[in-house]
Amino acid sequence: MPYYGYFNGTIQPVEQIGVGVTDLALLRGFGLFDYFLTYNGRPFQWDGYWERFANSARRMTLQLPIGKDEVYAILMDLIRRSGQPDVAFRFLLTGGYAPDSISIVQPNFIILTEPIHNVPDEQYEEGIRVMVDDYVREMAEVKTTDYKRVILLAGAMRKANASDILYQKDGEISELSRSNFFIVKGNQLITPNQHILYGITRRVVIDLARPDFSVDERAVMLTDLQDADEAFTTSSTKQVLPIVQVDDLIIGDGKPGPISRELLSRFRALTKKW
């Protein structure tokens, strides 16, 4: 059964959706997106994802053509049409067609239904390695479609046997290319609080941790990694994924730690009953 999508009021198979070449997303790279999963046939943390998407649209001066409740009804229809118990959704809001190649007239709104690409089990069991890059995203709190940095570094990542990029500037860590970053020291979780996309999974994990662990949202420096017991990253697809090496630095004992594993267990318990 094909996956269906939504494009400016019309539902059709995803492979039939097409955007014209004068769209500002193509001409100027001007657009935003969001991405989330369903669990048990329901969009996970829908209120949070919609709020973030709407905030991104405001920051990009793009008007949303339809509202939250109407979009939710469309999502439920797309889930039904997919024939799958759970799917991933990708929202795209572009600058729309620009007769002068620069002015916003009417944004294009697209919803794509996609299969879920799960992280391999061995990455949770063994942890991942990441490489450091001297970079901070422009408008980091907005989920724009500009991901050229990580795409350009794909070759360097393969050479370094790294799974992702850890961004830092002047020694201050911000985030990974597509997810948030945490370190663990003793019973304390520490996570950057500026120059980041405020992840919905990040917020959920913080809430799950607070009953038993202290959480400090502050500047995290590269030097903080030296005595970190654990590190992990959070996102819709990664959930809570241990990081065991940053460049040549081994984190803790080089194995996924007990707090990372506990938070992953709590997160999965939440999604199981969603």
C-alpha cells in the first residue's frame, strides 16, 4: 500500500506530490520542516511538535494555511491510508512560488507520510562515536531545511567511523546535527540550553529524569567531557542513544552507562502506553 501525503489541500500518493521550480525552497533554500513519529497509531507529543512547527513558521514569517485541529484530522486520515500501525510524518512549509524569485506570496504546505527508520539495536548496545565540528547553526531554534553542513561532512564522518557531528563554537557545545546532547556526571544530567533546537524528545527525557536525577540546563564545554561518566543524544528516531566516544576521547568506560539505559527504558515505556 502506498504512503499518502498532503499538498495544499489535496491528499495524494507521496510519489505524485511535486513542487514547482519557482518555489523559494528551491530558488533560495527558504523553508522549514518538522518530523515526528506515531505510537499506537497516534502522533507522539502532538501538542509540542505543533507548537514548535508554528513557532518556526512565525520566525520565518511564513503563514500557516490551516490550523492545528485540521492538521490533526489529516494526520489520522494519512495513518489510516498507510495501512501501517505506525508511521513517521514530515511537515514542510516552503516560501512558496515567487514571481520575482525573492518575495514570499503564499507558502506551500506539505505533509509526507514515511516509513519509520529505526536505529540499529547494536548502536544502543555499543553506543556511537561522534566527531566534533567548529560550527553553530544559524537560527538554531528554528527547524529550517538547511542541513548542508552535515551533508558536506558525510565523507569525513565515514573516514572517522563517526555516526554524527557534535557542533561546538569556542569550546561550547550546542547540539548534534539532528539531535540534542546530554552528559551525565554522577546523578546529574547536564544539557546545553542555547544555540540549540529545543527538541521535543529532549523535553520528554528531562521530564522522565527529574523524579530521580538532577537536571542542569546550562552551557556545556568541551572540557566537561573529560570527567563525564556518560553521554547520550536524544531525538524522535534516536530516542536515548548512548555516545561512547567524541573524536579520540572515550566517555566514561567506553560503554553505554546505566543512566542512559534507564532513561531509554523509561522513554520506551512511555511510548508503549501512548
